[in-house]
Amino acid sequence: MQTAQQLMPVPFYGDTVVLVGKGNEPLVAMKPIVVNMGLDWKSQHAKVMEKYSSTMVEITIVAEDGKMREMTCLPLRKLPAWLYSISPNKVKPELRDKIIRYQEECDDALWDYWSKRSDAHHTGSPNITQQIALSRHRIALLKELQRTLNRVIRATIQEEITQLSAKLGLSLPDVDNIGIAAPPDSDILADFWAALRHLDSKGVQYNHAIKTTLLAFRLEELAKHFKANDTNIKLDAAMIRALKNCSSPRYLNHNHAVHSAIKRNTVKCWVFEALPEIES
């Protein structure tokens, strides 16, 4: 999956079509055009994949609202071929004029926009419309950065904010201190499993599983054990997410009824494959 750096909404007779800048080649996001023309995206997506697979590009991009989105794109030079593959005589009568307009004018409008954008890029002077669009996109990215904890997504957003700030001649915000980047799940889980081994060394009973191949615990009990044994582990949302994605030991269930080896009754537990032993 490739990551594009620029998303350019382009007005077209009251609609918005989307150019995606990928290096020096303009791409066209296909779904907005298909939807604007009143066509079925599912069938047209299959058609694009079948007939244009050699040039089609699937791109993950930071969209104008700051969120990560996947887009199916064609090079702009290939757009006319797809447009003229749509027969106006085979669609609903109310769609014919619009489809003909797209066929006759859309690619030229996009080429015109791309050319002007390229000239502005080389001169370093975006026009007022472009400045407004870039400024709105920058603000949306800053808001998304405030909400986002994933480090990879934050790095992508930060890179684009840096580029937009330079393009607009604005100072770069202190992006490292906007929101808090979460540590990787691997770091969170390493601390968690180390804390369980610490409880083991203290003889604390927390595993409700009777089967030796399973590990079953209750988070509320672990919180008390961690506190009693001076272990600073936060059982917060990041930890919950990391536990559910854990593959070693493998996560099985977080609300499973287990006949407790500790209490001798049935309790609801988080269940994993048994925690592996550390070789000495």
C-alpha cells in the first residue's frame, strides 16, 4: 500500500472531484467521480480493477478531514478511456446530460487545475483559492493529530503538516506536543507480561484456569495485585487494545466463563494461551 502526500479537491459544475498528487503524476480518485455521475460504485470498481489493473493504484491518504482513507485511483491520463466506456444511452435518462458533460469536460478541467497547481508549486505562490484549501486542510490535520495516538499515523500527519506550513509560509507548530503518541503495543505488553511474572515470583495467585495450557485472569483482581506489589501498570484503553491484539501468548476471549481454580466457582475472565516460560 502506498501513501500519497497531497489531496486536491477540484470543483466541477457544483460537484467535487479529487486529484491525488503522487510525485509528478496526477491521479484521479475514482469513487467521487462515479458517485457524482450517479453510477454504482461497486460495479464500476470491479470494472476498473478488471480493465485498468496495470495502471490502477490503491492509495492510503490523509484526507481533507484529517482521517486516513483508502482510495482507488487511475492516472489522469487514463481517465478519458474510462469516461468514454460509459454509454449515455444505457443509463437513466436523467443522468445522460451529466455523464456527457463529464466525458467532454472533466479531464480537461482536471488537467487545467493540475497544470496551474504545478506552476504554483514551482513558483512557490499558491493562488488565494489554493491557500484557503491548504489552510483548511492544515487545520483538519492538526485536529486529527490531537486525537490520534498511533505513532505511524502521527508521523504521516506530522510530515504533511510540515509541508503545508512551508507551502503557506507559516511557522511549524510544535507537532510533537500536540496529543500524546502512544507507545507501541509490543512495549505495553512486554511490561504487562513482566508484571505477571513478578506476581508469580511473589506467589500471587491470579490464574483462574484449571488447564495448564491456558491463562485466565480478571483485570479488576490484577489491578489490586499490581497495587499491592508496587507494580505500576495502567490497565487503560491502550492496554485493553493491546491485549486484544496479542499474539504471543495468543488472546482467546475477554469475557469467557471459567471454572476457577482459585475460587472453585465460575468467573468471567480474560483468557489466553499459557504464558511462555522465560529460559534462564
